Amino acid sequence: MEKQNKTTSINNIGIALDALNDLNATFKREIICPINKAKVITSLLKVGDDYALRTSLTSPDTFEKELSFLVYTHYTPIDNKVKPEFDDFCKFTSKNDRYVMIWSILNSTPYSKLENVKIRCPNSINKNSKCDAKEFIDNITYDELLNENSLCIWDESQEFYDYSYPIIKKINTNKIKHIEFYTKIPSIKDRIDILSLLGIDKINHNYESIGEILSSVENLVLVTKMIRMILTDDTAIEINSLQELHMFIIDLPITILRFISTEYSKKFDKYNPKFQKLYTCATCKEDFEYDVDIEFNLYQSYFPGEING
């Protein structure tokens, strides 16, 4: 007769949880946060992580806070650095770094990938191009989204939360000489604060009107630390509270808003993480990138099938 292997059953949840913790500890990733220039370790998502996110969906600022708390619970500083309290984490961590940590958390999860992604060469959509490449399906691993152009390390002497970049717009009217915008890379707290200021009705209006949570006005408020208006008699008027910044910027002429936004992009866009897979079109032979919204894919990993792209 064939000898059967015997399995010993032990009724002890503690042993089972220890074994599960060992499994979770196996799947970790080390990543550098490019703005804080700090190395951290992230751990994989767990089934219970989604409860707070599900209950916060009715309020964008609450969802933003819960998403940040999820990242907070899944990262550990290394190099003997002490993990801050959650409020300090939000205050002294940029949204750019949170974006990178979300990528690392998703990449910590075994076998995690984007499946059945529809890819098409941009030239084939352009009516003036002779490229007739057809759409194809690809599976993309998170490792494939990180390349040499993905991250730009913060290269200013000050920490990002102390740094501001002045953008000056000359006015030269009877009352105003010029306006100075002191701009910044926003922290997680900055984004939570502006979502709280706007409220759900305004956010819904933005999304229905332009397909974005924040309008160009709110985006400029988000990245502005202070505004100084210099009058013709050299009087300087400073505006630095969030509500007053919003009141001022919403009344700006559109040409000034565009000027400030353009100058801001020239300075800071290089620090935005870029997660994309590189392709070469089989038809026109030109290279192109497929960009991935990491936060959107984190959301999809919790609520598959509930989002229509």
C-alpha cells in the first residue's frame, strides 16, 4: 500500500498569523523618494487595507487622507531614520514622493501587473500620419514602468518644504508695479487642505466640467506659498492664507494665470515622477511611451470593475 503523509493540525491562530507575517515580510521593496532623497522600504497590500478607503469615497479630502494613511502604514524609513507621526508625514512629504511609494507598494505585491492594456501608436491616431498600426493588447509589470527618465532627484539646497521659487509678472498699471508668486512643490497636507477648502460640490463641478478634480485656479493655489503685490508707491501687500490665495487667484486675468503656470512648469515639471512603458511601433518604427497613472491603478486594485476609464 502507498504510504500517506500525515499533517499535524494545531489549533493556534498565533502560529498562523506569525507564518502570515513572515509571508508579508518576504515581499518588500526598497525605493528612493526623489524629493526627500530618503530611502524607504514598502510592503504589499493586504485584504483589510481597503475598508477605510471604501468608507471615505464620498469625500475627496477624506479619501486623500486615507490614501496617505495607507501609504504611511506600508512604508518604513531606513538608514536609522525615525518614522514620523502621520501628521508630520503629510506635512513634510511631497505628493511626488507619495506617488513613488504607491508604485513601490504595488510592485511589492507578488505577481502584480497591469493586464490586457490596450496599446496603440500615437502616430496611427494622427490623421496626418501614414502610420496604420493597429491597437494591440499587452500585460505590463510595474518594474517595466520605471526607467532612467522616471525620477528626478531634488537638487535645491533647501528642503522642498522650505523652498519657494519666485515668479514675477510685471503689470505697470496706475496702481500695480508687479506681482510676485512664490511657488513650491506641494506636500500631501497642501493637497488635503485645498480639497477641504473646495468642498464636494465644487469638486464635482470641476470633474463634470473639465474631467479633473482641481481646476487651473486651484492647481495654482496648490503650488503657491505666498503672493506679494508691489504697488506703484512701493507698498508691498502679502497674501499667504489658503482662502485668501484662492480668492485672489480666481480673480486674476487669464493671461497672468497662464504665464505663472507656464513658468512654474518650466521649473518644476522635471520633478514629476513618470511611470511609463517604452515601445517601438512595428509599423512606423518610431518610439513612444505608454503613461500609467499609479494612483488610479492602486484604486483599481481595490475596486476592480468599478471604474470605467
